[in-house]
Amino acid sequence: MEKHGLIFITGGARSGKSTFAEQYAVCYAQDADGYLCYLATSEPEDTEMQQRITLHQRQREKQNWKTIECPIYIASIVDRVSEQDIVLLDCLTILLTNELFSSNLSENDWASTDYQQAVSKHILTDILRIQFKAQALIIVSNEVLNEPLSNNAMVNVYSKILGQLHQYLVKNANEAYVIESGIPIMMKGERTK
């Protein structure tokens, strides 16, 4: 296994991408004699989200996961990550939402090109800091870019930034997968197992 590896996993809503990512991380940790670290970006804002979070927590109970909840500024957890950790960041789309529409901003900051670029750069910088501290970083994201463009400027800005983040991450990933109906399809790389 490559030190400081980057694995990118995407798919539609309820496609099975988080389950695949967790199973992948467990196998990676076993092969590399590493530790499992789950970096959660979601915050339980409603009953459905709380149920999904609880389900994912139960799935991870059997393996010895260290869970860190960090909805924004993920580089703030770097000191809590070891060089033996296999970090699973779930998920990039929620992280982008949290960062782009942070509660301490004015209502239309998201519309500023300078602000958009700053958010994108900040997220990528944070990801790189974690990647180069950990043994490997697995990033889960939602594939929301297959939908037709909206007439809503906010949706278009979000889609543009997410698309740029996806392109950068896939370009720099050792492996990239898209999950369709629970089936992982390798888009980049060559998995040894």
C-alpha cells in the first residue's frame, strides 16, 4: 500500500458509496497494519439525518474506528491523526455545503468569485494536510453533477465548485471509484486486492 494514498469514491444518493468506503478502509487498514479514523462532516439537522448517522455508527462498531466529527475546517484535526491512520472523510459534498454557507457569513457571500475560490482552495489545502499526515485518505462524495444545470445561481455555483474539487481529487488520486446501485466501478487506478 502506498503511503499518503488518496482514494476517491463517488456515487448518487443512497448508492452504497459510504458502505463501500468503510469496507475498503477496513481492508486497507488490515493490509497496511493501519488504524481506522472516520472524519464525519455531517451534523444531525433532522430525524432522517440522525437515523443515517446512527446507522453508519453501528456499521463501524465492529471495527475499531476512531470517529472525529468536524463539519468545517477539517485541517483542525490534523494533530489527532497518526501516520498509521487510514482516514475516511465522509463526505465532501456536506463539507463543501458547510464551508460555502457557513453561518458566520452574510447572506450572499457565496456569490463572490473571490469567496468561491477561497473556499475551494481552503478545502483542498485542508485535504492535503490530512493526506500527508495519514497513511491514506479515502474521500467520499456525492455525484450531483449529472443533473441538468439549474436556473438557480446558488445551485450552479455549488455544482461548479464541487466539479472542480472532484476533478482535482480524481487527477491526484491513486484510485477513483463511482458506485452505482451498490456496485463499485473503478474509474482510475489498479487495485491489488
